Amino acid sequence: MAEHFTAADVIVGANIRWGLMFKMIPPRQEFIDYAARIAARPAAYLDFIEPPFMADPVAVVVRKGAGFAYAEWRDLKGRKGVTNASESYGDKFDAYMAKELSVARAEGVDKAFAALLARQADYLIIGLYPGRDEARRLRIAGKIAFLPKEILSSAMYVAFSKKSKCGALQAAFAGAIKTAADDGQVRQLLQAANKAPSH
Amino acid sequence: MQEELSQPYDVKLIKLSTGDNLKLDYLEINPMGKVVPALKHGDTVITEAAAICTYLADEFPGAKLNIPIGTPRRGVYLKWLFFGPSCIAPAVIDRAAPRKEEARRGMLGYGYFEIVMNVVAQAVAGRG
């Protein structure tokens, strides 16, 4: 694969980049070097901007008044959970969830929230920000509570399309992202969005 | 793949959070209702990522993304095209979401996670 880029590199390149990004394959030097070569190809499509601009926490949601003390993953043991069928939370928690927890997979966020409210599950696992937004959309925000301690948190990046006519602005954009993340602008925007009605 | 071909294309997004992939409209295109892409090219509809890439690479040979039939390297090329969905992806997903009961050795189509990683590492470094 190394000397002539082919459709096989489109497939294997996507596997390797995706695996490294989600920490699902070992960060071997061969993979890192190959991922860098793939990133330079049109197939990679996006240039990710360093640094990350925000954290994306994954939360535990419960019915209002039916909360429990949650400080670490093992506190979920012995309770029934639910999450959206298509979600992954990284290799470590996915593995823990499969081996140690009882978490049902619902076909879509609506059904996952419905299972929680119907007492078919004691807790729901969902991204904090999309979870808040979906709860407002479903008009159930008053019936649920997000436990204060997050399950885990991932870094979120802005990306430029390689086709973007603004590619030359990437360095300046990265600087502005860093400033916005460091001085609290991003946090303020998230807080304001959390108070706004769902659209 | 479309970007490598430099061919015009339209993208239609499927919203997984509302289960669009399981609705009738999409199931008529891909009865598996899976996240993998589906391609419509003329009257041809293709699903499965490796099949789509094989088809497009052969359909647009000017992009030189295929190894043509009759070329000795075609075999190795096809192996790596299908190694991703046959071995890498299942090995990685199996490791991320382990079974409650471990599968017997040799039962899994991809073999062993560590061997898959070693073989791919050699190949992408030009040693395989």
C-alpha cells in the first residue's frame, strides 16, 4: 500500500485514522505515519484545527427525583441503563459497558428517553449537550435530571474542508479558537445555549 | 473516495439519532439499515464501503485508484480493499465491545486482534 495510493488506502486509511482518533487501535508509529500520509490526501477531506475548542462530556441522565450517587463507572453496576443504539463512547467505556453494565440499546434518542421515563431503565447515557437539546425538543426537560459527574469527556475540534476557500485562514482561526477557549467565551456560549429554547 | 476521483457528487445525510437509517425510504436503498454509505450511480445502487470503492475505482480508471484486471498486483490490491471491513473493523469493534462469553479461538473471521494490527502495521509501512 505504501508506494501507490489506491482505493484500498481509502478503506484502510479510514480504518486507521478512525481507530487512532477514537483510541481503538494502538498508537504504533507505523499507523501514525500512515495516518499523516492519508490526512494529506483529498480522501481525508477535512483538516482538523488544533487546539480543541471545547470538551464534549458524556452524562448520566435520570428521572427527576430518582437520582443516585454517581462518582465512578462502577456506581452504575446493578442498575438498568439505556443508550442510543448507534452511539460509541470510546473503547474503554464501551468495553466496560459491555462487560460490567446492563445497558440496553434503543433505536434512536427518542426511544432511549422514552425507556427512561417508562421506568424500563434507571439511567440514560448520552452526550451532555445533545442530551439537553433533545430533552428540550421532546419537552421532557422538567422530568429528568443530569447527574453532576460526567462519565467521560472528549475533545471537540473545528475542521476545515480541504476544498474551503478559507484554508489560508486556518492558522489565524486556530489562534482565535485558543483565545475563545482560554478566556471563557466558549463556556459562556454553551451556558447561553443551555438557557435558550430548543429550535 | 469521491474526493479522490474528482467527480461531482451529491451527499444525502441520514440522521441516526432519529433512526432515519431504519425508515422505509432508506431501507429501500439499503435493507440492512446500516451506517455504511450507499451509492447511486446512474441506475446502479451499491452498498458496503469496499464494494463502493471497488466499483468506483474500476468505473473511473483515469483516477488510477484501481489495479486493473490482468495486473499481477490486482490480487494484493483486492485483499487490502476487503481487509478493512473483513478484518480491521470487526477486530476493533470486538475489542471495544467484548462479548460476555469469549469466542473460541479461530471462530472469528478476522482471527486475532494483535495479529490484525501487526499485519496492517507491516503493510502500511511498506513491509507487507
